[in-house]
Amino acid sequence: MKSDFMSRPSEEVLLEINRLKTYFFTEEGVVKAIESVDLEVYKSETLGLVGESGSGKSVTALSILGIVPDPPGKILDGEVIFHGQDLRKLSDSDMRKIRGNQIAMIFQDPMTSLNPVFTVGDQISEAIILHQKVTKKEAKEKSIKIMSLVGIPSADERVDNYPFEFSGGMRQRVMIAMALSCNPELLIADEPSTSLDVTIQAQILELLKATSEEFDMSIILITHDMGVIAEMCDRVAVMYAGFICEIGDIMIIFKSPYHPYTRGLLGAIPRPDAARDDLQIIRGAIPNLINPPSACRFHPRCDYYMLGLCENILPELVEIEPGHSVRCHLYTDEGKAWMAERGDKRVIGTIPKSIAG
Ligand code: SF4
């Protein structure tokens, strides 16, 4: 059922993640990076994955692609269903056919992903040859074409340049060219513009938007920036300390955020018309995931914390209206019972009138 605000372009699910759990077994202890992630990515949509550093966004991306460094990382549970098959059950060689071909990824710092001793043309061509039956010459021609498409000027000359001969923004364009070279159905972009200056950031985001339409591609856009989410995404999933705490269509989340953490993130967006004092902060910091807070991991930072409940029982991720799910006791039966018992009115002003009835 579609809500009035629903803005995703398709109803077809491309990727479904169920109960994903990834830990890192380090000398200091077990880092419980992802405890339980459930997500769907629809065809042709841009889904934003947002949260503070350490919330588990990048580990979710690495888990989807099966490239969590092992050791110390391990995916302990869950399914990653892509085109009806669980990627976690595929052999390494079958997974390699999907990676870079049907699902591609770009990273925050293109320098760490480009090999400094090969020309960019060789690197894009290599990705093409790996997945397509083409000659070296055809791969190079295709590389030039795709470099032009992502806005690299004089691509037929620059194809023979090395990564150090490109600026940061141009290197990120090379990475996008490489990711697009095999027409992926899903692109995972992990903070793709964070290391760039503001004007180049806007160009890279614009390029991603244009290419997702041109290639009819879904994107998972990982960022800590709610402003980028607002610009780019159809839906947004808010992550906190290894859990999805709220997910919904962009219009719904920005108009009526339910989870206290989402409210905090939105309240922390600087607005030019707002007084300095209006800027809200989320008190405290993201917890150490070796020894995270029990049950709702946000409870030590939450202004709505219900003593005896939130630190003891993990709230389920429940759909509270079409296309909008939240993991918080303000909306569970247990939470409502807790408040009713105490005549507590904290929920008023938290739930929009349309839902509270
Ligand atoms: Fe706050 Fe409790 Fe909701 Fe967690 S479950 S976000 S502590 S109200």
C-alpha cells in the first residue's frame, strides 16, 4: 500500500537484507558492529543509509558484498537476498562475478581504491575485461566512453594518465566510471563526496543522480549528512550502533521523524535562518561496541528513556504506517503500557496526531 508521501520509483525489491549480524573479533574484545539489520532496496531507488561514525553503515555495505575482512570480521547471521538468491551462500568465484558487475561500490577516498602504478584506463579496462567478453582494444574504447560520460574532459588522452595526475574530484569520477563500467544494477556509494571540497561534492552527487537515472540503477548512499540525504534519496534508513532504528520515505522521515535519534540528527542540521541556540545536539557519543548498552543501545543518550523498559527489552522494528518503520518503545505495546501505568504523557508531541488518533 502506498502512502501519500511515498516517493520510491518502483515496488520491485532488488536487495533484501534480513537479520544481518557482523562482529569483529579483536584483541581488545568482540566488536558487535552490526547486531540486526533488516533492509530492502527497491529497483531504481536511492536509499540513504545515515548515522554517526561507528553506527555500522560501512560494515553493512561490506557485508552485502561479502568483503568484511576476515579475520577479524565475521558475518554471523542473516541473509542478503539479491535476485532471489542468498549471496551469503554463493561460492567465492560466484560472488566475484556479482561484485563489480551487478553490484559495484565506490569508497570515500578514491586514492585507496586506485592502484598508483597503473593508468586509470588500464584499471577501468581491467574491470570491463573481468566481467565482459571484450578485447583489450574494445575495453579501452569503452573506458574512454564511460570517462567522458562521467565528465572527465579529453578522456581519450586522460585514459593513459596515472591516478596522481588527477585531482581528488576527478579521481572520484574515475572511481564512478569504473563502478559504472559493467552497468551494475546496484551501486553502493560509501561517503563518496566527503573527502572533496564543497563545490566538487555537489558535482559528484549530481553525477551520481544523473547516472542512476541514465543506467536505471539503484543506489545505497552511505553518509552522515542529512542534507545529502535530503538532496539525493527516495528513502532513508537511520542506523544507530548496529541497528536500523527508523526507515521510511524521505518525505515522511523529514516531516515526521519518530525515533528520538532521527529527531536528534534532523535537529542538528544547521539552517541559515535559525539562531545559533536553535541548533540541537545529541548528548553523549556513540557507544563502544565491545560493551554496548543493553537492549535499546540509544538509551543512555535518549531524552525519552523509560527506566526499567528501554534497557531491558529490545524494541522490535515495527511498521507504524505504510512505508515507515521504527524501532522504539514509544510505539510498542510495552512502551504504551509503561506510560499508561505511570500516567506518563511523554508520547504526546512525539507521535503525530494522525497516528496517535
Ligand atoms: Fe529512547 Fe527507549 Fe525509544 Fe530507545 S526505546 S529510543 S531509549 S524511548
